[in-house]
Amino acid sequence: MTNTAQIFLILIGFLIITFGSLGQESFAKSSAPMSVDANIGSEFMLQFNQSAEIKSENMKITFLNVTSDSRCPTDVTCVWQGKAEIDVNLQKEDQDVTVSLPIGGDSNQDVTVFNQYLIQLVDLSPYPVSTKNIQTDEYSAKINVTKYVQLHDGVTSVTGLPPLKQAKLGQEPSCKTGLVSVTKYNGDPACVKPQTREKLIERGWALKDTSETQSEPITVTLENNNQTIELKTGQTFLLKLGDERMWNIDIDNGDVVSRVKNIAVIKGAQGVYEAKMPGSATLSASGDLPCREEVPPCEAPTILFKIQINVS
């Protein structure tokens, strides 16, 4: 074989390898998860790092990560079924938040609230087995998104949402037809049959109609700095310090007041907080401009915020 022929074959081989690599890269890009269309009230599947768009609601949901999976493997007998949890990003108009969706354990029917929508993790697959470690990119999540429904009599009700969660959203709790609302001994709202309400009150399980004690939702802003607010057990407030600064929030007594998990809030708010039990707590916050994170950092001062919370 001549030198010219050898060089020609080498060039042909090089071109084959090059085009093969380009083809594999193109295939990899084309096989990457693409956005899927979803409908409100219907379950849909998401692969890891995939997004779904609910166009009728102008909403986008992205499966970001599996933060934990302690579910009992299918080939093992466990005393506890375990649970799993994923992070999803939710976008609607000017809202862009990341929330956790749990499944299993005591959270089988739990829902996460976002902008008057209910987000539920229906299933997470594959299910664990003891002989295999599941990689994050192998997971698929089945998700369902529902929203509030407006009844014909003008009373707002939440699909599948218990009275306590309605109250935490600042809504007046409403009950299904045939039930009436009462306040439990610890301040939580509940729905019971009318014929049993008086007996429950006599025995100390229920206090009075929720409608008699439900107060207007409270919003705490920078104007409340160094003030004292009075709450009843079970009452909630929205902390809204603005979005111009990065805020670090601290509560010195989490048994008395704590943040309500898995509730997305409006832009500029730092969370919904609930009065858990009688007592006192101090909520402190420090806010810095984003330029404080730059190198070198700017010299903008830190803003300090503090309120005293008394719970009865």
C-alpha cells in the first residue's frame, strides 16, 4: 500500500470518528428532557430536571431535585414505611419560588400551597430496592395541581384542604355541606356535625364557632420594627420586609412561634408564621443589599429588624 493510500485511509477514519462523535452529541441533546404540557386538576409525569407548563394558568413547574428518599425497599420488611421529598420550582407571573413536596410517612395526603394552587406529589418512581442505589436522574415524579373553587353561594372552599390549612392561608374556614365550623381547644378550626357540636363544647373538645373568633390576616412590615404584636394560639401572620435586601430571619423560641412550611408567599414576603402555644418569642431579622456579596463588597449598611410576639 502506498503512502498516499495510507494517508487517505487515515483521513477517512478520522472523519468517521468525528462525525460519529457529533452524532452522539446531537442525540444526547435531543434526548434531554423537554417541557411537557399539563392541565389543571390532572396528574402528569416529570422526569428529573424536566418542566411542565399549565398554559391555562400561566404556570411552570420544574422537577429540581430529590432531597431525600427513606422509603422502605420493596424487598425488605420495615417497621416504618419511610418517606421521600423532592424540590420543585414554581413560576407564575412575578412569582418564582422553590418548595418541597413530600410523600409517604405521615404526609401521604399533604399538599403544598402556592398562589392559591394546591401542589401534591402523587407518586415518585422508581421505588427503592435494597440492592440498587437510585441516581437522581433516574427518578420520575407524578404531580397533581388543583386550585380553589368558588361555590355558587359565594363561599370560598379549597379542594381537599382541611379547615386548619384554610385558616393559615388567611381564608375564613368553610366546611362541606352538612357540617359546621368550631374551634378546637387548642385554637385550631375544625368541621363537625351540627348535632355533636354542643356535646363537644360541653366536654371541652370544641370552644365556639370559628366565625366568632377568626380575625383578619396580619401582615408585619418594616413599619412594625421594635413593636410588640399580640396573637392567639393558632393565629398566623405574614412577614413582608420587601425584596430589595437579602433577609436572615431568626426566632429565639420556635416552640411558641415558627414558620409554616410549604406555603409559597407573595414577592417581597419572607414567610407565614404561626403562633403555636402561649408564651413569648422575639423575631429578629437582618437585611443586606445584594452588593454585600460582591468582591469587594459594597459599604451599604445592614438593616436590623425586631418584634416581640406575645401569644395567649
